Amino acid sequence: TILGQEARLYDYKRAAMLAFIRANKLNRIITSGGSDPKIGIVTTGKAYLDTRQALEDLGIDDARARALGIRLYKVGVTWPLEAEGARRFAEGLQEVIVVEEKRSNLEDQLLRILYHLPADRRPTVIGKADESGRIILPSEGELTPTGVAMVIAGRLMKHEGESPELRQRLARLEAKEKLLSAPPPKVARTPFFCSGCPHNTSTKVPEGSRAMAGIGCHGMAIWMPERRTSLISHMGGEGVGWVGQAPFQSDNHIFQNLGDGTYFHSGLMAIRQSEFMQATVGDGS
């Protein structure tokens, strides 16, 4: 039964999955932090590569990380975060830095896992913001190795004191970032359809008509004013925009761009719904 499946999921399958993560070391400690670990770094995916590059840019290899007391934890399964391994990683640390792309996910889970530890064993956890609430790793855009390096270096100097070597390396990184963020060229090439692409003609609508976009190359028609195309949709929702519009405007119809793959797996249903709306609005229902 449905309720039996729900009970099996929470009473058995979830525990089995977490045991699988532990047994296969899908979340693992990369550098131990040496004999006197102080700072832990938790990261995953692309952010892990950014973190490794940041450490390299700061002149911190594995041996140097152990000497500085840096423990690095690479998470292979981000949700749910396996608690036993996370607590084992955090043991003995003064501070944990969570480096992850976009919104906080690992950070929120780690805070919950460590919350009930005794105060003298519970490390400070920072990630998107530091302990004062200042944003240090933004949720928008993407992380860069230089941005991660600045956070790591700042926390190291907070614990170990000023380091001329780290300051010098940071200055070089910041100078490189300024060069990379130079103003873009004045001539920009707007993305367009490939030569011979059928979308180049199929997205042109008759005079006085308009179209809506969907998932696919035809979505580029949105920024081509002469195509009179608007309102991109999620996959399978093509045409549903018309359901909301139809009762409130005088157009008899619109054109909806829809890929053949989407049409066959789910788009047909949205088109049928929008056709039904046209029929009911048209006859005054």
C-alpha cells in the first residue's frame, strides 16, 4: 500500500542508503588536519575543484594543509548529509568553512547535525556568511577559486595571525581577477540560429500574429524583436501560458513553439488544454 511504502522509505530504506554511503566512503576526508586540526573545509562538486585550486594558489599542498591544521571533507552525496561521517569530520575542529555553489544546502544540514554537540566540542560553522552575518561566499553567480582563496586566507589569518606570504599571494590573485574582469569588447555577437536551421524560418509568424517560446533553440526568438515571441516555458508547459491569457485579450489565436520530443512526452497535453481553453472562451462558456 501507499502508506506501507512510505513507512518502508523512512523506517528502512533511508537507513540502508545512509549505511551504503558510510560503507563505500562516498563522503571522505581528503586531508586529515595533522595532529592539531583547527579549520575544516566541507565542499562538493565543482566547488571542491575551486577549493583545491584555491589552496594551490595559496601555496597549500596536502603536507602544508596538515601542518596548518586544515582538514578537507569531500562530500559525494549532498542530500541527505550522512551524520556519522560529518560528526567524525568535525571532531576537534575550531571552525568549519562550507564551500558550495548557490544556496546553502550542506551548510544548513551540517548546522543541524552539529547543533546538539556540547559547546566545547561544537565548531563554528560559516559558509555563505561569516559569524557576523557578512556575506563571504555569494549565492548568486558562481564561485571562483580566487573568491574561495580569499575566504580561506582570511580565516587562516584570523586564527594564526598576519601572514606576509598569504597577503602577497592574495594580491597576485586579486590583480589577476581584475584583468579577467576587464570591460567586455564593444562589439558583441548575439547568439543566433545555425546556418540552415529550420528554426530560422519556423519562428517567423504572419503579420499581426505573435508567438510564445518553449524549451529549445526556438527560445532565442525571444530576443529577436521582429519574431514577436515572448514567455518561455518549462518543458511540457508549452501552450499553458495561453490558458491564462485567453480570457483577457482579443487575439483569436497565437503560435506556440514546441519541440517534437517535448510534444510526444508531455507537450501534447498542454496543447490540448490550451485548445480547450480557446474553445470555451470562443463560445462564451
